[in-house]
Amino acid sequence: MKTNFYENSKILSFAESLLSKRQTHNCTSALKRKSVEYVNDLLDFLFPHFSERIYYTEEDVIAKLQLLKRNLINLISMLNGDQKKNADKTAEKFIGIIPDIHNKMWSDAEFINSGDPASENIDEVILAYPGFMAIAIYRIAHELYELGLPVIPRVFAEYAHQITGVDIHPGAAIGTPFFIDHATGVVIGETTRIGNNVKIYQGVTLGALSVDKKLSKKKRHPTIEDNVIIYAQAVILGGETIIGSNSVIGGNSWITKSIPPNSVVNNNSQVRVRAAEQLEEPINFSI
């Protein structure tokens, strides 16, 4: 027996609800796809490693910057709300910041190359290091976040998360240079503050002690001062937690209180060597 959808109250209710949501949360195009295209286009422009196009003159570079501005205006226009009125101003400010973003990215790449014995040259870092890619996209997303642009910086950040395994909220403030080694599993929360010359390894979490929505405007994530190294799987939590400059945080450490400068924090696992006659029988599980 064929179903008549026009007589199905549940389907009709769904259709009404869907149309309402599409009107209320309207984007004039595929915002996520266009955002990803934009950030990749910008990276292609900033690094010849990713691009097939060669820029021969200053005029070529300026023409590309003008195109990036126009494309950003178009991207912002896909948002719902007042941002459309300020699209030109926001895009103008962002294009003016691109030279600073570029300098920071190259500083990050040089820092990674100089600090990783496995790196053969800076080109390898730019092409093949997921930590560098995550930082590069963060640098772009952060500046747009600081300009007050909604949604799009988060889309950039989530794209980086998808391709690198690194989750950096664009609201985090991260100094230069910065190094994420091995990358996968790193989480850096929105109100994190990270100084200069900081190096962190895979699986590090810089998070909050509470996820209460009422704390959304509070500093919830830690501060990492200059010249700190944080090894794999360390967890550092809390908005009042400060890791002092020149400190080393050992792997698997769990920190919820401030650490003074020049500290070394170790998570020492106990190793007990047993004599042969002390060997215990394995536990047998029966189901």
C-alpha cells in the first residue's frame, strides 16, 4: 500500500519544522565547504609548497590579496545576521594582518625544524608535519576570531582537527614560535594562554576543570608561560593554573595547580622487581 505523505501528520510537522529552521539558520551556500576552500586557498598563497601557481611580481601578489579579500567578503555574506554589513571592513582588516600571520607561520616552521632531530629541512616541516598544519590554520582562524567573526573561525579549526588530530580553539592566544610534535590528540581550550618558544607533544590537554555553561565568559583554561616543554599525554586544567616559564612537564602528568618557573614535573611510575619465587599466578576470569 502506498503512503500518502500529505496525509501523514508526522511528516507534515517535520516539513514545517525543517522549513522554519532553514529560514532561521539560513546560509546562502555551503558555508562549511566554502570555508575549507578559502583556508586552503590562503595556505596555497602563503606557501609555494602547496600551490601550483607561481607569483612573479608584486602586482601578482597584490592582485591575489584583492581576490582573497573579495572571497572573504563573499564567505562572510553567507552568514546570517549583522556580519553582512561589516563584511568589507572585517575583510579589509584581515588582509592587512596577513603579513603578520605569514611571519608567525614561518617562525613556527623554523622552530619546529630546529628543534626536531627527525626533520631534514623546513620544507619537510611545511609539507609533512601535521603539527605545523594545525598551527598554521589556527593562526588564520585566531585572527578572524579576534575580529569578531562568528562560526567561520570554528569551521577552520574543526577542519584542522579533522586532518591533523589537533583541536585548537581559535580563541586561544598562542605566542610565537610554537611547536606541536607528533600532533595527534592535542586539545587546547578557548581561554588558554601560551607564551613564546613553547613545545608540546601528542596527547596533551590544556583544558577546563568545569564545563558549566555559566562559565563561558570566564577564563577556564591554563596559562603556559615562555620556554615551556610539555611531554606526551600531560593534562593541565583550570583557568587559574599557570605553568611558569622555563618549566618541563613530564609525560602523563595531571596538573590542576600552578607550577613556579624553572620547575620540572615528573609522573614517576613505580617499578617493583620480583624474585622468581614471588611470581603470582595470573588471574583467571570465568564467564
